[in-house]
Amino acid sequence: MSANPLVRKFAWAATLLSVAFLAAKFADAQSIPAGTPVSVRIGSTISSGSAQPGQSFDGTLAKDVVVNGATVAKAGDAVKGKVTNAKSSGRLHAPGILTLRLTQIGGQSVTTTAVGRKGKSHTKGNAMKIGGGAAAGALIGGLVGGGKGAAIGAGAGAAGGTGVAAATGKEEAVVPAEAVLSFTVTSGATSAARRRR
């Protein structure tokens, strides 16, 4: 005797639900949950002198991402990110600032901690440029006009040194191509999927 058509429909619906449930579980298992550390190799140089907030960048995973003993993303998988802050260096003060976050790992949308870089301090380099100019000016002034010439030469040399520092004194924050940066996932597809259920 053939099965009741209604029973067959219920059996078919139950099978579809089971497949959907297993697929969802598999997707969760393959996603990258919050708290997962990731190492990323940056694809091209990013500088605070030219980058703009919101600008995107590309890279690749530097090593496998492993969650609960399972590899969820492999070294070499593509990643995408964005510049969240970029401030160009001023002259003689305020070194450049650069902040980056990841937005995708292997095509999967994620949010991560920020990684920041700051250009080196101007203070020491500028002091050397200005001080060196003053010393050279004093030496030349002393040779030409004695003590008084040395004082005048020192002032002129310091002014010249300040000009050199101002002309060359930008200290941008730079992340070079191939640099490896470490991020931590703060929210991934797993946590979002769990919130929906």
C-alpha cells in the first residue's frame, strides 16, 4: 500500500529542514568567531602622507587561521581592509598617524581590532639639523670674523638649519608592502549567525 501523500510531503519537508540545519551548522563551523587572531601580509605600501580614511587595501593571510582545531582560512587567502584614520605629518611637529582594520577574510565579512602606526618623533632629527646648522655657521663665522663673526654665523647657521628641518622634516607613518600585521576579529559571521537564531 502506498504511503499517504500528506505523510510523503511531511517527510520531504523534514528532510529539507535537516539539510538546511546541517548546512547552517557547517557554515558556522567554517566562520571566524570573535577573539580569533589573524596575521596579514599587506599587499602594497600604505603611507599617512597619501592615504585617506575609508580607502581600501588588500593583502593575504600570512598563516592559517585555526578555530577549535579546524582550519577555517588558509595562508594566502585574500583579505581586504580599510584605512580608518590617516593624518599626514606636519613639518617640525606632529608625526603622521595611520590606523587600519580588516573588513574581509577569504570573502567573509569581519570586524577587527585596529592596528595603528605613528611616524617617528621629529624632535631628535630636528635638533640635529638645527644644531648642526648652528655649529657650521659658528665655525665659518669664526674663521671669517673672529668671536663676533662666530656669534653671527651661529645665528645664521641655526636659521639655515631650521629651514632644512622644515623642508625635510615630515615623518609619515608607513606600513610597507609585505609587512605582516596582527589583527584580532571582534565580530565575525559566527556571532552574527548566532544572534539571528
